[in-house]
Amino acid sequence: MAVSMHVVWSKTEPGRVIYETHSIETITDGKGVHATVDSHTYEISVRSRAEAESIADTEGYELFRKGEAWESLPEE
């Protein structure tokens, strides 16, 4: 199961960049096949694109390099 990582704006602290992870799992039961999404928000400040890439590499996440919060981060 792949886990995607998205750099987003914090909802509790405006102007702070944090990250979220999302994974989709397929479950088959008596009612058929269903998809479930497991999402987590990490209120950990991300200060650069390099830091986001390091987190993704360490944790094995697929980093999505797009969006307003991503664009706001410096390279280093």
C-alpha cells in the first residue's frame, strides 16, 4: 500500500507549513469491494523542500511536489 505525502498549510497556525499522509486500501467483504482512505495530519513544521524530501525518503512516502504550500518553501 503506497502512502502519499502532501505539504499543506496548518489549519491551527496560519502561515506554518506541515504535512499530511494519505493511503488507500482496498477491502473485500460480503458486500463487495470497498476502498478506505487512511489520512494523518502531522503538525510538524516543514521549513524547506529538502526537509520534506528527507521526511518522505526516511518514512517511505511518495511526496507530491505541488500546491501553494509546496511552492512557498525554499529549496534548502
